[in-house]
Amino acid sequence: MIFSDPEIWAATLSMAVPLALPAIGGTFSERTGVVNIAMEGIMLIGAFFAVAFSYWTGSAWLGLLAALICGGLTAAALAWGAIRVSADQTVLGMGINIFAAGLTTFLLNTLFGFNGTPISTPKLPNISIPGLDNIPYIGVIFQNQSILVYIMIVLVIVSHWFLFHTRLGLRMRSVGEHPLAADTLGINVWRIRYFGVILSGLFSALGGAYLSIGVLNGFTANMTNGRGYIALAAMIFGKWTPLGSFGAALIFGFSTALGIVLQGQGISSNLLQMIPYALTILALAGLVGRAVAPAADGIPYDPRRS
Amino acid sequence: MKSLRSILLPMGASVLAIIIGGILVAALGYNPVTVYGSLISGAFGSGINIGNTITASLPLIIVGLGIAISFQSGLFNIGADGQYWIGATAAVWFGYHFNSLPGWLHMILCIVAGMIAGALWAGIIPGLTKAYVGSHEVITTMMMSYIGILLARYLIEGGPMQQKGFNPQSPEIAQNTQFPYFTQGLMQSQLSLVAVAIAIIAVIVVWFLLYKTTLGYQLRTVGLNQRAARYAGINVKLFTVVALCLSGMFAGLAGAVQMLGVDHRLLDGFSSNYGYTAIVVSLLARNNPIGVIIAGLFFGALTTGGQNMQMVSNVPAALTDVLTGLIIFFVACERIIPQVIGWYRRRRTLKSTSAA
């Protein structure tokens, strides 16, 4: 039976990382009231600059730092358009996605040639936690995983605590539910929203860097392959909470891992890959739980007008 | 004034994007003049190139019309890519079945099948869930788009539409359903006058529908103000479904036209991105069917010119995506213009009062 094989759970966990991180990022952005469909593009930016700077500096950690900076800057551009200019957030996000796909491919081909990034690019280490890897079964799941897997687990817990148990988290949620009320109480709506969107950029870039210098040590054109959109689905399916996003990312990661395992047995991976999208539609239609977005999600707030 | 701005703004955004792209290219050590020169000559340099540009712009124009309908009805159909491929799949399926039909009837059957398939893909799930439970159509159309592309891929990768013994691809559609090229020159650029005629008819139909019929008036009313539309007795739920159906219908039509006119079969890949570029086309055209022609040709030229640019000056064709992304971003930020003007005026009055 394939489910008793710990390898599939190890693969599930590994596949969940590039979905859970941007999904949690998206949660932060949308909880403050800014729709972020640019996760896909920001992931690509993160993935590319992680590789580029890892190669140039010789350190994967500096590459990760560069990915976070570039991802944060891209998100800041989205935040500026969405908050300061009150532009349509979906259109902005789409523009960033097309721009990022073009820019990363363009730079890949101009800076590294048409043969791809150099194979000597350093990657982030894989580690096994001493003690944990001695436990039978579970030990195999956590054996030799990328360090970002552990960072993700910590971030999931910290994010959930941050959003639901700290003052700043409460402020973020209030800004996304009723910005006028929050403004009346002296909360700077714009500043909180900038914070939420840039945070989503950092998480998305981390997810992208996981693909390029966590799992592999190279960048290929469009390597995120729609994960930013599945992350969007995970965020909705997880009802705009970090823990829920992580749970949804695990379910979606499992369906991907299952697709790889079942490919040899004549079951089409194309059909299995539909699961995340189908579940999201069902969730939005209220058939699998009820997914309700933050009340002010996607609505620009202009303090001068109200 | 307003109509002037609606032309100047997209042009300004495009010029700004081209300038930034030029700086990027120059920073990497290319000569921007030769780069853009090869782009323009690739798009318009010869008869074949112009034919290629028109061929590339036809699906953008037809999908763009569908997007314009959804925007005018206040809906954001972001999943036109999936509707396009579902339409293409339906057209191809009918294209290699029913071979005993006369050619023209078979052709019409394929086109109608593509239109219906696209319409249902957008109308049934995203349309009905939007109308009755309020699911956001941006998410549902996007998710349905991915499901549609995965379905099309499944059908030719081991599914019932795979041609046995070949790479993942479907059988070729019957010879008599393929649009004729008429002359050798048109054949080289794969430009079919039938496809051009369908695109022109589609533009006229959409223009007439939106501006000269009750249905179009009601759709636009729903788009402008849903509450007012409801008070005016318009069935908003019905029109939500109708608008998404129409939007998907044109995406499906584009898929069918592309299959009958250019591809002739489903091939693995499915990464046309017509659905996304068509959103840009519609945005740039201010959702105006006539403007869609111009914007569609612009992006068609960018596509064919980009390929030539990569061959001639060795600059990756992905540069055109950078430009496209920037243009979208700048057009979306149009509201900055009145803000900047207001800020400038305030500053001037402040200066004059402090000077006095």
C-alpha cells in the first residue's frame, strides 16, 4: 500500500513548502485587505535572484537574502499601486506576474546564456534533526529535508500566533475587515497594508527560493509552474489563516506526490493535478466548508474621501 | 477630453514601458535602437511578417472581445486561457469526427462546438456560483482555466484524443475543415482570410451587441451599478451568467479559429497565454470592441517582432513579456495622473500664498 510508505509523506511535506509559504504570505496580504495574485510572479523573482546571487557571491544564504530583498521590492511595487494609487489589484497582480515571468527569462538568457544557470551554484543545506531521525517512520519523513522545510514549520506556527494573538495581528485583521473603523481608532491603514503586502512578498520569495536553491541549485524559465496560483487556492481553502493554508498546502502537496507515484500505474497525473483547483471551487461554492474573504479584501481605502 | 485621455493613456503607458525596456537592454550591453529596430522589422518588415503579425493578433482580438464583454458587465474573466483551450479541444474533436459531412457544414459545426464549449466552461461553474452563492469569479474562472488546460492535456496524453504512436498530440482535423489559404503568400504566414473575416464579424457583432441592443444596454448597466440595475428590474443573476457565457464563447471561438486556421490539431504545450494577453488587449482598448483591434494588432506585432528580435539581435524574446507586464502595471496606475495633477496644483497654490 502506497500510503504506508513514508517516502510519499516526505514528498508531500517537500511539495507543500512552495505552496504553504506563499499561501501564508497571501493570507497576510489579504487579511489587511489587499488581493495578491502576484505570488506567482514574486516567487519567480525570488527563485531567479536566489540562484543569481548564490552563484555570484558563492553563498546560498546571501542568495536567499537577495531573493527576499527582490521579492519584498516587487511586493512593495504592488503595494504602492494598490494602496497609494487605488489601482485595480487583480490587474496590478497580473501585470507583475507577466513582468516577472518575462524579466526572469530575459535575465536568465542574457546573463547566463541559453544553457541555463551554472551547475556550480551553491544550494541551501539539507539537514536531519538529531534524535528525530531515530524515530521509526516519522524519522524517514524528516530525514535529509531542506533546511527551509524546518524554517517553514516554524514560520507556520509563528505566523498563526502573530496574526491571531498579537496586537499587530489584530490590527492587520481589523484593517482588512473594516478599514474606516480601524482608522477611527488611530490605526494607520496604509502603513498596515504596506506591511501586510510586503510580508506576503517575503514569504512568496522564500517559497520561490526553496524551489531554486532549496530543492535544486538552478533556475529554469517559469520554474514555479503555476504554484503561486495553487498557493492562492491553498490560502482560500485554508480560509485565510496560516494554519489552514498549511493544511491545504499539505493536501495539495499530497495530491502532487500521489500523482508522481501513480504515474507508473496508469492513472493520469493530469487528472490528479485538478484536485486543488476543484477543491477550491467547492470551498468557494460553500460545498466544502465555507470560504469567506475578509470584508474589505480588494477594496482600496482612501482616508481623504471618507 | 475624456476620449482623448482614453487614447493618450495607453499610448503613454506603452511608450514608458518601451523606454524602461530600452534602458534594461542598454544596461545589458545591447544597442536599444537596433533591438527595437529588429522588433519592428520583424513585425512589419515584409509581407510575410505583416501576415504573421495579423495571424498572431487574431486570437488576441477574438479573446479580447470576450474579455471586453465581461469587463463591461463588471466581471473579471481571468480564465479565458482555459476557455480558449476547451473551445480548441471541442473544435478539434468535431474536426476529426463526422468526416462524411460537407466541408462548409463541418467547418461551421467545429466553430459552433468551440463556442458552446467555451461558453459552458465559463458560464456553468463560474457563472452560476457567482450568481447564486457569490463566489468570486476571478478565483473560479482562474481555477476552471487550470482544470480546462489539464483536461485538454489529459485528453492527448493517454486520454481518448491521443493519436496512437505519436508524441502527445491529437489526430489532425479533416482536410475540408481547415481554413483555405487562397494563395501561396498567405500560406507562408498561415494567414487565412476566413479567420480574418470571422474576427471582423466578431468585432462588429460585439460592438452591435454592447451598444445597440437591449441586452448590451442591460449588461453595461449591471456592470456600472449592480444595485441600480436591480432597482431597474434587471435580473442581475441571469445577466451575470449570460455575461460570463458570452465572454467564454468568444474565447472558445478563438480556440476554434486557431485550430481550424493554424494548428489543425492539439499539440502538447498549451502555453499560449492568449487568455492573459487578451486581458491586456481589452484593458488597453478601454473595453471598446474597435479599440480591441488596434490593441490586438499591437500585441500581435510584439509577439512576431519579439521572435525576430531574438534571431537577429540575440535579445531574448521574453523582453516583450517585460514590456507587456510594465504596460499593464502603468495602465492600472492611471489614477496617479489626477493625483499628481492635484498635488502639483496644491503645491502651486501653497507657494503663491506663502509668497504673498
